[in-house]
Amino acid sequence: MNNQAHSDIVLENEHRARVRERYTADEAEVIDLLMEHIRLSDSDRAKVAAAGAQYVDRVRKETSPSMMEAFLAEYGLSTEEGVGLMCLAEALLRVPDAETIDDLIEDKIAPSNWGAHLGHSSSSLVNASTWALMLTGRVLDDDPKGPTRVLRSLVKRMGEPVVRTAVAQSMKILGRQFVLGQTIQEGMKNAREEEAEGYTYSYDMLGEAARTDADAKRYQKAYSDAITAIAKQAKGDVRSSPGISVKLSALHPRYEYTHKTTVMRELVPRALELAKQAAKANIGFNIDAEEQDRLDLSLDVIEAMLSDPALEGWDGFGVVVQAYGRRAAPVIDTLYNLAERLDRKIMVRLVKGAYWDTEIKIAQELGVERFPVFTRKINTDLSYMACAQMLMDRRDRIYPQFATHNAHTCAAVIEMAGNDKDSFEFQRLHGMGESLHGIVKQAEGTRCRIYAPVGAHRDLLAYLVRRLLENGANSSFVNQIVDTSIPSKAISKDPVAEVKALGKQVANPTIAQPHDLFKPARHNSKGFRVNEPASILPLLAAREEFADSKWTGGPMLASSPDPKGTGRDALSPADTGRVVGTVYEATPEEVETALDAAQGGFEDWSSWSVADRADILRKAADLYEEHTAELTAITTREAGKTLLDGIAEVREAVDFLRYYANEAERLEEEEPGTPRGIFVCISPWNFPLAIFSGQIAAALAVGNAVIAKP
Ligand code: FAD
């Protein structure tokens, strides 16, 4: 990866630079900045909260929840059954053989307490599902004491194929609630009813994140065919015509910053071809927002696409902005600036963001400095309001599309819009938010577009799991509106007041920061995101210093500076013409000297307290982190490791050092022993730093001396 080439375009543009700066900004600071964008006064916001609560009351009184909403409310992720169902939905349709399907069903369904849900839901379909799941659970659950045990096990054996079919069928029924049609033609036919009510559609072709180029080409064709079909329904202007939503990850198997050059060369023309087709038909073409790691790269792709002269004069190019991302506001500025520079009008769909759990978990696993998203839902709600105001203020270039199922969020948008109800639209997902948007549309005369997935049920899983994750949480609006024990006012609170009431606790203290993941035991090792320029470019720059360094291996003892053995070149395995350094093999005499020295060292080191030895190891871990640039440079140059593997290698070494320091202290307390003597550690070729450091650290931690051969 050539960091020079990657950073230039961004440094030239102040808005792009701000997007990068915001990546490492503190959550509280970002919230303060966002607060400044919200111009609604205290009384405006009180009005919004009341209007939101009224919507909630009306939805509850006048309508009943869709099957999907009822299902999500009954089996939210706060119940064991909800989690089991999610795992099942996620896995079931992909399992190839009957035996594994049976095991999976037994594992996920049998131990749960389905009976507790019986009769709870207002939806008879959900209650029927509960009956089915309960009976299935009872059949599968072996009762070790009951008199019917033998009979049950017989039913269990006889019944498994039936259960398998029934559960698979239920999952399909569930899926159908989310998919408008299996083909674009079927989807468009099913859309007619809502279109007659004044709704418009944006079709999403299911299947995402291509794994191979063949996948990507298949998805491209599916999008292209869909645009051809949708074009026939074009009404002459983008706003009242149906449109399409596209995932860039479907168009290239390596839609990643590390493959930027390939992405610009291969993905951009594919996406552009589709955009041109949409422009020709004058329908909307929306680029969905995906994981935060793709954000920076997506801005490059978007700029390259939008700059194409063939898109001049077309107002249907759409981009999605995720309000849960800390960079959302500078992204809006960037898009507006781009539209100005190119003299274009664009559409921006504002969402809260569908990958929250993933973003949190990945950041923790990677050990990066910050989460790219907010850690409290209320912060995301506030960010949405701020971004909504930004979009409203930029309507000369941007057609805002507010995608939400939350009554308060809708009420806030309506208040910001004032009397102009025609210069923006609301959006909802197929199968969700129907009642709310029906009421809003009727009361306010606003536009509403339905995002409708189209495709085979086997391609539904990723989409379905995202919906379950984002709406199954008990903090989600969809979950709360169905739970009538929560007063409408409590569901429609003003995020500004709520955030102010947090005082200094703007970040959620219950979510461990990546660095603190293993607290109190130890720090998580510091990591980087190779696909996030704001995270990786500084490391790449620091590695440059070691691009031509020559390292020396040996002499065996630092105290004998003149190696006796002959030196030989260490070569890069990726390019044997490149010398990485010189290695001096030890002579037998040097080995003897080293053994003597180690014996002396052992006597000294083993007399140290465990705590002091542990501190030295922890200090070594900190030093490894400080020298990550050099260490990853040498793992690349000497061991042929990619940057990603080099980072993982250093992190593992750091974790080992801290882990063994802790373990030595624990052992000292729980089962103290005596050091054994001298250890010889030899680095394995495949993990020359991590495993090597682990061997050494474990031996040293408990007071042994080590002779180490790198
Ligand atoms: P709410 O219940 O008010 O909000 C739930 C959301 O709050 C969660 O999804 C999450 O974003 C956020 N949240 C929850 N807990 C926390 C927490 N602890 N800290 C911080 N934030 C939290 N999503 C995409 O990512 N990309 C898209 O391209 C996209 N397209 C969409 C198109 C349409 C038409 C619609 C309706 C949605 C789309 N979404 C997309 C999904 C969208 O992000 C979710 O529907 C949305 O987050 C739910 O928000 P809400 O206002 O309806 O519900």
C-alpha cells in the first residue's frame, strides 16, 4: 500500500481532512460540536417531544403492529429465546445436511422457556409461532425423570424431520415479512398497493459483500436488470419515481482501503455504469452506507463517480450517511462541498446505522483508540437531529431523505422543516414502521419512500440479522412502541435534554473502551485498522524510516561486541535480492560463554521479587508498542508478513508479555514454586516475534534465565 498516493487527495480537501480528524475525536467533544447544529429552542423541542408522544399514542390506539414488529418485541435480544432464534435464523438456511440442522434446532430451541411468551403478543401469528416453538421445545427436551421419557425420545426420533421442516418453514415465513418479492418483477407488482396510497419505493437487491469476482458480476447484472425494470415505471422526476439502493460491497470482493487502487480501477466503472443507467432513466440511485471502515474509501468512490460528466443534470445520485458515526457531520459537509464543486444536486439518506453491535465488537477486538460510533443510543439520536438540521440547511444542493421508524425523530424533522413539506422525504423499511408513517403522511402531507428488499430467501440472512440486531434491543423504538407498559412520553424524550443530563458521562461507561477490554487484569494490546486511513497512515509513515534499515542478528552476547563466527546476509523472502541484515551464527565457544553468563544471570534474576519481574515484562510490552513501526517493518522485510499480519504479530507478543506478568503474580499467590534454571528459546519461522516473545516471557516471569535465538 502506497500511503503517499492515498493521502494526497484528502489533504487537498479540508472537508475530507476533517472527516479523518474526527475519527479519533473524543465522544463528548463530538457531541458538543453536534449540539451547536441543533437550532430548535427549548420550547420547540418540548413541542417535538409532545408530538412524538402523540404519534406513539395514535399508533398504539389506532393500529396494530406488523407481524415483524410484534415478533421483534416479543423475542427481543434481551430474552434467551430471542438470542436463540437469531442464531437459528442466521445459521439455519446455510446448513447443508439434515443431521446438523437437527442438532442446531435442538441446541437453540429445546432449552428455552417458550411457555413464558405464550399469549403475550397482540399478534395471533406470533402467538401461534410461540405455540409451535413451545411444542417443539417440549418434544426435543429430554426429561430425565418424567414417566413419558421413553415416549418422548421416540417422538423425538420420529419427529425430527417434521420439526426440521417446520422450523425452516417458520424462518421462511419470517423472511417473507421482510422481502417484497423474490424477483424485481414480483416486487414491483407487490408494490402497487402502497404506490396507490402515494408511497414510492427504493428497491434493494438482496445479497451483499461479494466474495468473488463472479459474485460481484452476478450482483452487478442483478442491479442492472432491476434498473431496466424500474425504469419502465419512471415518472419523469426522481422524487416521485421508484429508485434503487446499491451496496458497493456487492460490486467488488475487495471493497477495502488496502485495495484502493484496484477498487478505483474496477469497482468505480461498475458502479458508474449502473449510475449512468439510472441517470438515463431519471430514477434515484442510492449508495447504501456499510461498515465504518469503508466510509473513507466510499467518499473516494463517490467523488470519482459523481465527477463523471455523464451524470451532469441528474438529481438522482444518492448517498447514505450514518448518524451513529462520529464523522457524520463532516461527511455531510464533504458531500455538500462536492455537490457545489461539481455543480450537482444530490440526495442524502440519513439513517442512524445498522451495524452498531459489529462496530463496537470489532473496535474492541482490534484494540484501536476509539469507537467509530457513539456508545449511547441517545447520542446517536442527538447526532441524527444535528445532521437532519445540517441537511435541511443545505437543501439548495441536497434532497434530504430521513429514514427512521422513530416517532420522536420524525417529529423533530417535521418541526425543522417548517412549512416546506415537499423538499424532503421520509423513508421506512418494508414491513416496518407502517403505522407511524401512515399517520405522519396523512397528518403532515409528507412524502414517504419504502426501502424494499427483493431476492431469494436464502440471500436474506445478512439483512434479517441486521434487522433483528438493530430492532431487537430493548432500547430500540420498534421494541418500545409495542410494549404498552412504557408510557409514550418516556419513548419520545428530547435527546438534547437527555444528553445534557448526562453531565460528564457522555460516553457509555458500561461499554469497555477497546484498550480496557481486559480490565482490570491488563490492557488490551494497541491495534490499528488497516482499512481506515486515519488509523493506518501514521503507522505506514513511521514504517518508512525502516524501509532500508539493516538489522544485525548476533553476536550471541551483547557484552562481546566482536562476533567470532562469520556473518551471512539475511534476505527478504519476498525479494531475495534485498538484504535485511547480517546474522552471526554463534561458535561453540560463544555458546559456552553464553551458558556461563546465563547461569550468573539466573542467580541474580531468580532472586528478584515476582512483582518486579512482572513490572519489567509490562515495561517491555509498552516498549514493543512504542516500537510497533520498526517491529512490523522487520516482520514484513525479514519474514514476508503483510502489514495486517505484522500488526497481529506485535499485538500477540504484547499480550503475551502482559499475560505472563499477570500469571506469574497469580501463581505466586496461589501455588508458589521455584524457578527451574536456564531455558533456551528458539523462534519459530512463522511467528518469529509473537511466539518467541511468549516463550521468553513465560520463562522469565517465573524467575528463569533465558538464552534466546531469534
Ligand atoms: P431507533 O430505535 O430510534 O434507533 C435504533 C438505532 O440507534 C440503532 O440501529 C443504532 O443505530 C442506534 N443505537 C442503538 N443503540 C446504540 C448505542 N448504545 N449507542 C449508539 N447508537 C445506538 N442502515 C445503514 O447502516 N445503512 C443504510 O444504507 C441503511 N439504509 C436504510 C434505509 C431505510 C429506508 C431505512 C428505514 C433504514 C436504513 N438503515 C440503514 C437502517 C437504519 O440504520 C436503522 O433502521 C436505524 O438505525 C433504526 O433507527 P430508528 O430511528 O428507526 O430506530
